[in-house]
Amino acid sequence: MAAVRPQRTVRRTLQWLALTVLLVLGVVELVGGAGGLLAPPRTSADAARASVEDLAQRIGCTADITADTTDLRQGLCTLGDDEVWIATFPTTGAQTAWTSGAEAYGGSYLVGDRWVVVLSDTTTDLLHAKLGGVITGGADHTGHADHADHADHADDTGHDPSGAG
């Protein structure tokens, strides 16, 4: 019976050691893991579900809220000589519906998880570097000085009778 007692002691010691290791790992994760108490602040790659104000701050401007509805929250801010239009959406479905409709108007968009920023030629690289996301483009309206002008010349079928596009 003397051989059974040391075996139980070894097994019990290993169980306590394993429990202690798990406890230490849990504390380390709580304190320093992703989202932990001492975790570094989120980066621009985490702009995923940011508000209009958060995105504007990352860009370096202050947004004036221009719409706040159940399907869309949008703001406008100024960056140098450029106006930057920012929109956030409560669901990916609302974002998809908006981006599908916006493609017809042309232009370039920086698209993240439930947010969109309208890009100009001068802001594309800067905003992409600050916010991440994916750059997408709408229909090409090259040669049209003004999209509203183009709509004025379109017939009922949506075609431009001038042959310009």
C-alpha cells in the first residue's frame, strides 16, 4: 500500500499544477489579451463598426451630422479643400442596398464593415491609409462634367440622346 500513496500525491500535484497554469493563463488573457484591460487601443483596421464621429476623427476632421435615420447615419466634414462624406449603417443589408444604388452615380467609395466614405481624387490614398477598408468604384461617367447635367439630357430610357455616353 505504500506504493499507492506516492502515486496519488503525484497525480494530485499534477492536477493542482494544471489548474494553476489555467488560472494564470486566464488572468493574462483578461489583462493583456485582445480587448483586455491593458490591450493597446484599436487600430485603423478596427474602424469596422465606428460611428461617423469616430471615422471623422480618424480622418482628421469634425463631422456635421446631415442625416440620422434608421437605415443610415451620415456626416460631412472638410479636409483641406475637400468635403468628405461619411455614412454608417446599422446592418450590412442597409449598407449593401445603399452601395448598390450608389454605383449608378459613379465615383469611388471606401467601404468598411457597415461604413462608407465617398472619395475624391485627392483623398483616396490618404483616407485608405487612415481607415483601411476596400476602395470600390461606381459607373464610369468620364466626360460628363456634372452628373445632374447628364440626367437632364437623358431620355425616358435612361440613354443620352446626344451620344455622349
